[in-house]
Amino acid sequence: MGDFADYARKDFDKKNVVASANNEEADVQFNVEDAKAFSAEDTVATTTGTDTSAPVVTTSSTPVTLGRGLDVGTANLVSSFQDNSGNVNLKIQRNAFIDIDCDDYTRNMLTRLGVQYVVVNGRMVVVGDPAFELANIFNRNTRRPMKEGMISPDEADALPIEKMLLETLLEKPKQPGEICYYSVPAEPIDADMNVVYHQGVFGGLLKGLGYEPKPLVEGHAVVFSELAQDDFTGIGISCGGGMFNVCVSYKSIPALSFSTSRGGDWIDRNVASVLGCSASRACGLKEKGIDLTNPQGREEEAVEIYYRNLISYTLKNIKERFESSSSMPSFPEPISIVCAGGTSMIGGFTEVFQQEFEKIQFPIAVKEIRLAEDPLYSVSKGCLVAALSESV
Ligand SMILES: Nc1ncnc2c1ncn2[C@@H]1O[C@H](COP(=O)(O)OP(=O)(O)OP(=O)(O)O)[C@@H](O)[C@H]1O
Ligand SMILES: [Mg+2]
């Protein structure tokens, strides 16, 4: 484990490594003053090559600082590293795959399209973003290695697929045992799921690639990437595809972490059932650019209703957990709530959040509710902050 004080003494002027972790488990504690230097603003300002439209962002040829971040998400996998100029480089891939009959026609077609595939048990398997495109061509659904934030019990081929995706995203470590912090869900409060197995599986995959894997609770990663200016005090919420992950943090120490098994997929399923369409159609509708404060027509209204319900559910759970715990810190100043994750990217999200917030007696004084600077990349960047702090 790195020790920030040691590091700080050794090389305090370097801006690219600024925080430290000091605990064997998922909880990472930063030296607050110095970690501020790696604020979200700095990260975003120096980020290069980030393009949500590109499946994989090309990395620069500048030498790379040791330490990786990896957001392991139900919908997306996002890796990050920092080059020696301080630029944060990110790669994103859909956490999905598709298998296709192995015949000459399809093989030629994939070759013509430049789509990479592997043959597994006599079937061609395509992973990541190209799998999504192919699913449209073949009018099929992709298969998903994860469900509700964790490795899917329904998907027998999940592990080799995740291995392939991680190899593409992370590549080889710069040196054996390079630290890679990866996101894991906090214990779910509304589902009988065990995080231990999921955490162990991804730890094993990363180890197999040559990394030293370290888990970081997803909401805590949001705190690291977005709340540096607030001394890492506040509430980070990752609004993902499979779940919402919440972390209430006081000076970088998590006072409360939990997850709920409702996220973007839950909205899609419910909208689909009331509109009588497929979940992927409902997802397309949701992502096409709705404004939750001004829904147009029955379909958009359905999306708005479920979003409002999901946000209200999340806030009520924070309130209940906070009030029922005996060891909550008292916050001397009003705090910020920061929302990250793809599900927070819909138009009017913070406005609806604010409206639902005002309906309940929230137990903590809140000064602002805002979106992360880069909602899709926030968790990976938080993991990277933790990794850099130990990779001096
Ligand atoms: N513009 C958008 N508007 C609404 N929803 C969006 C938008 N873009 C992406 N999403 C939704 O965001 C979700 C994916 O977000 P994200 O990548 O943060 O999840 P994840 O980290 O993979 O999942 P989890 O953390 O729950 O395991 C999907 O449900 C997707 O439909
Ligand atoms: Mg996530």
C-alpha cells in the first residue's frame, strides 16, 4: 500500500500523482489537501481523445504513468490511464457480445466490414460495440455478461467474454503488477445478491492479465473524481444501467455506501411493459434526447414517470439509511450531491432530482445537486485517481 506522506515528501511537485490509498479493502482514503490537485476540473481539462461516439479512443504515444482505472459496468466497460503529460486517456466498450453461425458468407461479411471475431465452440463471437451494430443487422439482441451490476448467473459464456473485453480495453500492464483499481457495486439493499463472487471474478481476470487488482466501491469512485473541491465530502451517486450506487463520504471516508438494483435497464423494462414494446426499443426512446421536464406524448411521459420514481426511490433510501445508522458523521457545512453514470445524462435529470429532493425532508443540508463533468467516465476516473496514488 502506498503512503501518501512518503510520496508527498519524495516528489510533491509532480501534479500527476496526488492522492494516496491506505487501506487493504475497497475503501481508499485520500490526503484531502493534495488530492485536490487532481480535481475533476483538472482531469477534464487535460483529458484527450475522449469521444463518446468512438467505441475505443486511441491512446497517445506519450509514455504512460503507472496505474489504471477500470469501471466494470453492466452496460459499459471503461478503462483509463494517464500519460506522462498528465492527460487522462479513456476507452469505452459496450459490455455485450453476439454469437453468429460460422459459415463462409458471414465470415466474409465480417472480414469485409473489418469486424474482429473469435471462433468459440464452432460459432463466431463478436464482442463490444461491433456486437451492438451486428445485432441490428441481424435483428437480434446482444447477449450481456453482466446483469444488475454483477456477473450474470444466466450467461454461461460471461467469463471468457469479459476476459476478451478486458484484454482489448486494458492491454498489457506497463510493468508486471501494475495497479488497476476496478469498480464494484456496494452491497445491494433490495436484492439478494452477493458482491463477493463478482469482485473475485474480476480480480482474477485482472490478475490473469498481469495487473494487481484492487476493488473500489462505485459510489466512492464518483466521490474521488467529482468532489475534490469539497474535500471529498458529499454524496456521489453512480446512475448506471443495472443499478444505482450511492456513497455518502466525509473527508474521503465513506460513511454510507449501498446500491439498489434499479437503473437504466429497470426504466427500459418498465417503459417497455406499459407501452407494449421491446426493452431495446424503450431504451432507444429514452436515449434519443428526451427532456424530462417537458415530456412529449405518451411514450416520453412513461419514461418521465419511471425516472421520477427511480430518483425518489434513491433519495428515500439514502434518507432511511442515514437516519437508521448510529454512526453517521455530522456535516458542518451543506454538502453537494453529484450524479454520474449514463442514466443521469437524460435532459432535465437534475431538475427532476431537485423536485423530488424538495418533496422529502432530507436529513443533510445540501448546497447543490449537479451532474458529473463527464458522467460516463466519472467512475473510471475515480478508479484512476486511486491507482495513481499508489503507483509512485
Ligand atoms: N443520453 C442518455 N439518456 C438516458 N440514458 C442514457 C443515455 N446514455 C446512456 N444512457 C443509459 O445509461 C445506462 C448505462 O450507463 P453506465 O454506462 O453508467 O452504466 P454501467 O456503469 O455500465 O452500469 P452499472 O453501473 O449499473 O453496472 C444505460 O441504461 C443507458 O441506456
Ligand atoms: Mg456503473
